[in-house]
Amino acid sequence: MMKALQYILIAILIASATSCEKFVAVDPPITELAESAVFVSDKTATAAMVGIYSDMNAYNYTFANEITMFMGPFSADEFNYEATAALLLEFKNNAVQPSNTYNGLAWSGPYNYIYRCNAVIEGVNASTTLSTAVKTQLLGEAKFLRAFCYFYLVNLYGDVPLILDTDVLKNTNLPRTASAQVYTSIIADLTEAKSLLATAYPTGGERTRPTKGAASLLLSRAYLYTGNYASAESEADAVIANANYKLLASADINKVFLKNSTETVWQLQSVNVSANKNTWEGYNMTPSNTAAPVTNFRLTRDTYGLVNAFETGDLRKSNWTGSWVTAAKVTLTYPYKYKVQSNAAVTEYSMVLRFAEAYLIRAEARIQQNKLALGKADLDVIRSRAGLPALALPASIAAGMLQVEKERRIELFAEWGHRWFDLKRWKSLTGDATKSRADDILPLSKTTWKSSAALMPIPAEAITSNPNLVQNPGYN
């Protein structure tokens, strides 16, 4: 039964991969995808892996696009939502219910991809006919993507079930695993992925499949989040030294999010291009008419809002945001990192990992190790590209971390929930060990904020189907 389930799933993966010819040229009839054939051919085995990437970006409002993009910005202090949509407003109000559909997709989506990665790992390991090069690459990619999914699960929900095989009967009833153990698995997967993956991109210049650089960048982030600052610095060093990547010049700041830009470490390729879509981010957040723009995703503009956090002359505000003035003379601002709302020519891909984060990670890791001048220098690289002057040398680690906090907020806004995760992982400046930076910041603009909202609720459907899952505090 388990083998049948596994290979039915692999057949689905290959079917999805065949709809995206840029990923891999293979189109076998599904009726021919017998168990023994999936991991015999390099082409079909590769299709099983790249089909996951295709599915990650094939549909709107899924984990790997809109859901991750709005959960974090709404939950933190980046976005307002200006329409009446109760499920989205739950994130803005930090009052997400276990029955929230989008929260359910943020849970089920990663676990779906994790199961597929586990199937690839098992299938590749069992194969005796795949070429060594393909076998090595696919194992690296599957380990990378499994770690990527667990990174988001553990940061959204805390302790989560750690599933590392395709035994459905066993895994259906697994209890939650301590987040520290999940991070251990993430770091182990990424360390192995880094040793297996190629340095060069394997699809003819397209940056849509993970490489050694992607593994190093995500590994440096995992080390940073777990307080291993020396290792975080070392892995960020490796990314910054990688000749595949460079920061674009100030004059080219609007080219950062183009497909295959030199700042791309890993992107998801445009898959569903009906109605001339490029990315789901651009389709949903960018106005269709820039002369009279209307978009429901708007940057917060209260005293502590994101609009007011930009310094005068910051090129990120003038290039990565757009605005319009209402009839009531109110200026409203929207995220404009992606420029294409609708265009037949595909010029933008969804950015998942980008080079600038390596400088921000290394800056924070260095400052946390009291390497204040070196950390400031990394922040100044990011600021210089944004047209801003160098920072003053911070007098202490605490002062340096405030500089890090500001630069991360401005550089990474509207991308993959960075601000939300940062506020939750940093300690409160009050000295209260039970509080996070979110407890310092969010009550300033959210009168209903409570600490328990730092973790999303385990979805009601998951609780119902698995009696061994225990709900997060504050949602019972």
C-alpha cells in the first residue's frame, strides 16, 4: 500500500513537470509510469523533483507565493489589507483561527512537498540505474527543499511533526517534535545538500533549481536563527564569495526581481501564465492601472508604519514602492518590487532567496560576535546600493542590532515573512526573557496584540485527523 501511494504521487509529480518544458524536456504518458520506471531514467527522475517546484508556483494563494507573502507582512507591521476579507484580516489582527483556510494551506502545503521530497530521496537511493551526477543532484535538491519547508513550518508553528520518510500510516499520527530537533534536522539536510549540489545552475542559466549557493544561504539563515553566529558568518562568507552572485548597481535596482538577475540565488519559475501572469506576487500586489492604481495590499502608514521607516533619499522607497493620492488627499503606498501585473512576455520570476540577504545575515552574525566595524561594513554595502550614507559605528552590540533591525526591515519587506520571523526570534529589549521583540514593537500599533499570537494555530483539520497533535497556547 505504501509503495503504491508513493508511486502514484511520483506520477503526479512527473505530470506537473511536463507542463513546464523549461524545467526538463520529458513527456511520458502517465499510463507508462510504472513503479520500476520512475527512477530508472535520468529524465523521469529529474521530472519527479522539478515537478515539485512547478507545483509550488502553479496556483494562486498557496504556501509558496501569496500565503507566505501576506501572512508575515500582515502579522507584523508591514501591510494593511483594505478590503473586507475576514480570513485575511485575521492575520492583520493577529487573531488567526484554527479553521482559517489560508493557515491550513500554510501547514498542508509544506507537508505535501516534504512527502514528495521524501519519495524522491527514497526512490533515488534505491535506484541502480540513475547516473551518478543526476543521483547526487537530486538527493541534494530534495534535502534542500525538505529543509526549506521545515524552516517555514517551525517558524510559523513552533514544534511540528518531523517526517523523514513516506510511511503514511506511521506519519499520520506523529506528535509534534521539539523545534530544536527540527532545526537539527534542517541543518543536517542543508549541510548534506551543500556537499551534493552543483555550484553552477543546472538548467542552462535559469536560476530555478537550488545550487550549493542556495544551500549555503539557507544554512547561514538557520545558523543565525539558532544563535550559531560563527557558522552563520562562515556560510554567508561562502555565498558572498560565490562568483554567481553580485549586487546590482543603484541605477539597476529595479532589475533585482527580474528572472535570473545576478542577485537571484533561487527563484520559482512562472508556471501558470494564463491571463499574462508573470508572478503571483505581481499579479495580486501590483495595480493593473498605474495611472489610477488600486490594490488592497498597502504599506502601513501609522506613526510606526513601514512607510515612515524609510530614510529620505532611499532608492528602495522610490523604486520598490508605488503610491497614489486619494480624492481625500491621502497618500497610499503599495509594494512594487514586482512590476508586472499582466504582461505576455515573462520577465519576472518569484524570488525565494536573494543575494542581499547574505550581507544582512553576515552583518548580524558579526555584530552578535562583537565585530562591530565588520558588521557595520556589511550593512553599509546594502545602504550604499540604496543611495544612503554609511552608518555610524555602533557603540555596542545592542546598538548594532538596532541598525540590523532597521536595515532588514527596509531591504526585505514584503518578502517571505522576514520581518515577522525577525520580530519573533529577537529578544525583547525590556530584559524579560519570556518576551520577544514582537512584544516591544507590535503593541505600538496593534492594541489587541498578545504574545501567544507569535505562533499560528495548528489547523483544526490537522488536529482532527491526528489525535496526537496538541494545539498551540492561546487557541484552545
